[in-house]
Amino acid sequence: MTRLLVCPPDFFGIEYEINPWMRLSNRVDHERAVQQWHGLMRVLEQDVGVEIERMTPIAGLPDLVFTANAGIVVGRTAVVSRFRYPERQREEAYFENWFSGHGYNVVTLEKELIFEGAGDLLGFSDCWFGGYRQRSDIRAFPHLSDLFHREIIPLELVDSRFYHLDTCFCPLSGGELLYFPSAFDPYGQTAIAQRVQKGRQLLVPEDDALKFACNAVCVGNHVVLPSGCPATERLLQAKGYRTHSVPLDEFMKSGGSAKCLTLALD
Amino acid sequence: MSLHQETVLISGHIIDSLILAKVLDIILMMGGTFDLEDVHIGTTREEPSRARIVIRAASTALLDDILKAIQPHGASVERDADCRTVEAPADGIFPDDFYATTHLPTQIRLHEQWIDVDRIEMDLGVLVDARNSAARAIPMAEVRQGDRIVVGREGVRVIPLQRPSERDVFGFMESQVSSERPHHHIITDVAARMRQLRERHRQGHADSKVLLAGGPAIIHAGGRDALTWLIEEGFVHLLFCGNALAAHDMEADLYGTSLGYGLAAGRAVPHGHEHHLRTINKIRAIGSIEAAVTSGVVQQGIMAACVRQNVLVIMAGTIRDDGPLPGVITDSVRAQSAMRAAIPGVGLALLVASTLHAVATGNLLPATVPTVCVDVNPSVPTKLADRGSFQAVGLVMDAASFLSELARLLGRSS
């Protein structure tokens, strides 16, 4: 059974601005955020049937809810993230403690190698893709490739609104790729086209992309995505996926959605 | 050195991701150039690839901009090491594993700074003066016990020639040698360079000297008048030759023959074979070629023009020389040193009708000096190219025709 690591939004809010979506003036409706988060958990546990691991939230770390950035987990090995911004660097120790406390072999990269976990490293079973330039450092990927014996194709993120790879790129269990091409330059688009056949590319329109349609959680033939992305749902349904749309707009104020709120644990 | 360069390393899945292509595109788009070194392409999807890229730019500022632009894509500056030096074990002997030079611009890294190797020449060692942060190429014979000599390849870099901005025959810097190539445009380009260099030489600019290294075939073939004219008109500033060119040139003035053949009549004259010996004997009696000219014994020709125009003549002897003439340096190591000392400041080299002098001079010239090698025998320019003087333009033609055409293009009325 798929296990996901999550962190309840007890202390979620906007306390700083580190991406174009965050505005200190755009206050989070905390009660609504908590409801939306529980709505997502309900869908994941009851409709999709995944097992949820809950971290203990920490006061003063509003973004700890975005567990996708805890690190990357393969088997019993966890590489803990090194965040670009000091505001999130304080989360590193908590994620590391959780992994080591749960029996994972914890690996840390050299101090100067910024790597923001599953937010910037996604892929299929044989080939992974690494988003860089906005947050993660491209030089982290050769180390991860070496550690996990996987090919990692680096993709430059050229639009600051799509600052993590998981905001514009979502590999699906059937080998299709849901993504927003304009978030990549022509080199990246070509590299993607070389790895994913045309018939398997599901191109998300801009309206949906800006609602973080690609920030979806795919488990088996279920895809959980933020509500308000009907075109993307149709694309997915045409490929036989069952879509579950969940209102998550309170988290979009912080630049995160369904995928950002979860971390796949093998 | 006008070129600024830095070596960067990039690794990972850089091929299929087009990251390497992107980095190279960025370098070119920003106005830099690059050489790809040590490209290793992973043999499986899993195996990473890596590349070493030497980046060059016209200024430090541009180089810095390029490095800043490619750094986010994973290209990191290679950490260079200083060069290693070892003391020469004895006079005239390099330490084992000494670095052997090419004739290309070369730099060594000393105290974390790249410095130029002065007086670069092929097949020498590099002498380091660490106290003064200086380095120069040094021949084996000149090394002294205790001299610090560069060993190994670490901390040494060779800078390939930039394509010159002039779009003439030298712009290609490739020594294609063929008797079938048309000569005219090559000689026209040489003439244009010489006209330019004479002007620069008169104004006292650096690297404006024209060197001619020639053999006696210039006299036999009838190129004496044209070369004399070129010297008189100030187009040639340095002459390398042997005993024979000087002897036959003065024989022609004193007897009207070249190795006994009447230059005008075109046939052997009675006892003509003695003429060059009598010439050499006469000059030996006078004491020097210069005295023979200033005293009026020798009046016309190449040697006379050189004396009158103050053109430095370096005569290197060979084992079969008659005499030799006063001034001929019979110790070949000394002759080589004398030629070497005269090379700085040369902006164009003409190697005409002499295998030994052409190859010897080619060995001494840095690759940055445009060079023309003229010989009826295609093996001479070929030999020069094979020995590393790839910048030499080869012209397979008769010396007299070359010199006459060159002089005509420079204004000599025929």
C-alpha cells in the first residue's frame, strides 16, 4: 500500500514571501485551510486508499505542511532536503529527525548543494527528472543519480511561478506525463519529448497550470488534483484515470497544492 | 595575451537533457568560443557523462559574464594547480619528465596566477623565475644546473591560435602544400603584408620585422636582383642564410658567375668553379663582408644591400662549407642561439629555397608568426608542416619567380 508523509496545517500561514504566489497581505483563512487539508486526507485515505503518516507540526514553521520538500525517499534511504531560503532551512532538522526516527538511512548532501526533495525530483521507474535553477542546484542530481542508480535528466525551470518541478510536471503511473510545456525552455521541452512519446504527453493548458493542475498526486489509476481544472480532468479521464478534485485554494496562496502537501514513502 | 580562458567541468546526464548543448550555445551566443576536452559519454542510461570545456573570451569581463551564465547549469570552474618545477641536475640537462614546449602561446600557473611563457618556441623546456613571477622557453643546451624547470603537464596550458582578423592567405593558418595551387593570390597577400610591415617598421612598431631565410638557389635561379631590390627598398629586415648564399652573391658581383656559371651567358665559364673559392678567399683577406662592401670591393647584390640597409645577417655554417666566409658561425648550437636571439620582433617570415635553413628557422618561430615557405621541391614545405610549423603557407615554385613577382607587386619595374 502506498504510504504518504503529511503534516497537519496547525501552524500553516503566510509569514514570509519566497515565491511569486506568496503575499503577506493575502491572509490565509486558517479554518478553511484546515478543512481543505482534512478534505484532501479524506480523499487520499478513503477514496484512493493510501496509508498516511502524520508528522507533528511545529509552531513557527508554516511551510512544514509541504512535506514534498522534506527530501526524497527510495526504499529505506532518505536524502534530506537542503533548502535555498533560510526561512525553510529550519525545517531540515525536523524532517531529518522524522526520517531517522522512523528507521530510514538518512543521507545528506554537501552543504552547498541545494536540493528541495521530491518537489524537484520526479520520474518514472527508469528515468527521473530534476528541476533546477529556481530552487534546487543542478549539481545535486549527479550525486542522487549515483546514489540511486537512476538516470536523472535535469530540466531548467524558466518561469518563477513554477518554481518547483512538481508545480508543472507530473509523471503518471501509466507512463503518461502531465505537464505544462511553457515552464521549460526549448532544451527542456526537447529532452522531455525524447523520453516521453507524444501520445503520452498530456499538455496542461495555462489556465489549469496556474491553478497547479500538475501538482497532483497519482496513485494507481487515481489522480488527486486541485479543483477548478476541468480541462486537465478531461485529459486524465480520456486516459482512463479516476480524477478526484479537492479545493485547496488556501494552500495556493502559499504556492502549493495536493502534491506539495504529500511525500511518497516507499 | 589578449585571450582570456578558463576551464570548466560539467557532469551528470548532460547529453540527453541537452544541458551540454545549452551551455555551449550560451558560450557562443555571448561571444565566447570553446574547446571540448575529455568528453566522456555514459555508455548506459544510468552512467553519467562528463565534459571539460575550455572557454575563451576577448576580455576578462566577458569571460566572467560567460562563467556566471553557465554556472547555474552545472558548469564549475576546474580547480587548477600550480605547475611543478624541478632543478636541472646539471648544465645542459633537463630534469626527467620536463615539459616540452610547442610553438603555440603557452602559460604556466605560478602562485595561483597564469603567466605567459616568454620567447615560446617548439621543443624547448620552460625555465621558471619564481621570485619574479616570470617564465621563458629555454633550449636544452642553455640550461644551467639548479635552474627551475617545469615538469609534467599540470599547471601548463597551451592556447590555440585565434583565427586572425585579416582575411588573407594567412587567415587559414593551414599548411596545405600543392604545386597545383594558384600562386598569384598568395604572393599578393604576402606583398600586402610586407607593405604594411615596412610602414609599421618605419614607425617603430613592435613585431614588424620581415625575416628572410634563404638558400643559394636564389642566386642560381636568378632571384638575386629581386631580393637585392627588396632589401634596398626596406622590405626585409633580417636575413638568415649559410655560407653559400653570401659566397655566390658576392661571386656574382666579382665574377658575374654563380658557382662558375655565367649568370648572363647561362653556361660554365673557364675555371668558373674556382670563382666562389676566390671570392671567399678575398673576403677572408679583407676580414669581413661589411669591410668588403664599405671599401667598395663588393658593390652590388644581396650582401651589399644588407650592409647598406643595416640588415642583420646571421650566417650558419654547415659541414660542407668552403672557407667559410668571415662571420659564418660554424658552431651550430651558437648559430641556433644567434638566430633565436634575432627572432623577437619578427612579424613575417619568408623561407625561400633552403631545406636546412627553412626547417631550422621554422623550429625557432612561434606559431603566431605568419610564415611562407617557398621551394620548387614540395617536400620542403611538407617537411616543415610535418615538423609542427603548421602555420606555414607552402608555395611550390621557383625562388626567382617568387622573388621577382613579389618585387614587381611591391613596385619594382621589371
